[in-house]
Amino acid sequence: MKRLTRDEMAQRVARDIPEGAYVNLGIGVPTLVANHLAADKEIFLHSENGLLGMGPAPAPGEEDDELINAGKQHVTLLTGGAFFHHADSFAMMRGGHLDYCVLGAFQVSARGDLANWHTGAPDAIPAVGGAMDLAIGANQVFVMMEHLTKQGESKIVERCAYPVTGVGCVDRIYTDLAVIDVTPDGLVVREIFSDIDFPTLQKLTGVPLKDATGAGVRADTQAGNASTRAA
């Protein structure tokens, strides 16, 4: 079964971020989206540690240890970028000033609940960070994750088994197999990237899905060459 790589997933997410958007990219895999935003689009990337106007990762050898994102990864600063207090950054997040956030997840429920900060393991250190502020404060919440766990279980579930970050907050799920919208009428599949068909995707997924891919037409397995856009 073919799957998108993480970079291909990031490239696909980047295609859906429009001109002029203010966007926060969560720690981990979502940070890859910054490397795939079109150069001719003016998109403002926000980092919760107090940065607006963040650019892609620097070239090797050009890292600045004082210029990092919330995940402590080196980033660049675009012309016109700004630094500000951590409290001001959270005020932007909580005040509805971000158009989109892209978050990773352990699980997403059928109604759009998000679990992305704690597996419930007894020795784990709770560290939800700004995820709950982003999940509730951003106008649109995109989740970017592998469709299945390493054990082959669906990360899209009827009810989250892990501690919930935000309730009913997820709008769209991007996995290495498909793009799925969370709607009042249930989970709607917009694109299938893999070489599988819809019935197979349904078997792999933990909850009922609705097919809106266009009578089984699937996107190209290479995200950069996909010929269709999600509705």
C-alpha cells in the first residue's frame, strides 16, 4: 500500500492555505508545511514563542540559535517579520486572530475532538503547551498525521482514548492516505492519495466515512502533482 511521505503530506496541506492567511504550525510534523508554501503567496506564519513572519528552515550552516520556533527548531525570518512577548502571542491565539493552525495528533474522533498531547502513559510528563489554545482559538484547525498507528490501528476513532486537547475543534484531517473533512453530517473523504479504493480506506478507518472523491477518482500519489483540490 502506497502512502504519502511526511514531506508530501506537508506539501498537500500547504496547497490549501490561501493568500493572506495567518497560520500557526504545531510542533513536529506540521512544521514541514513552512518549507512548501508557494513563494508567490504572502502567508504569515506565527509561532507561539513570539514570532510572526516566520520563513522556512535555514540552509545548513546558516542557522541562528536565537531564531527558533516553538519546537526549538531553527527557522528564518521573512522581511517585515516581528518578535513580541509570549503573552502577546497567546493573546493572538486565544483572540481568534489566526486563520489556520496545523496540528499533529495521536487521535481524532468522528466529531472532531483532538487528542495530541498525552498518551496517558503513567510516566509521561503532561505538556499540553499551547495546543489547546490553538485548537480552540484558530478559525480553522487542520490535523496532519499518519492514518494508522505502528500497530496498524486507525488514529481516526469513534471516541478519543487519550486525554482530549479540544472538543469538536478539528475541521479537516490530512493523513498519508486521504484528506477527510469533519462535517455536521459525519466524516467526508475528499481525496484518496494511496493506491487503495474507498472500501479499503473504510476498512482501515475506525469510523464510518462518506465518499466525496468523485465516483472513486483519487488524487495522484505524489502530492505535488495532484490534479484536484479539496472542496
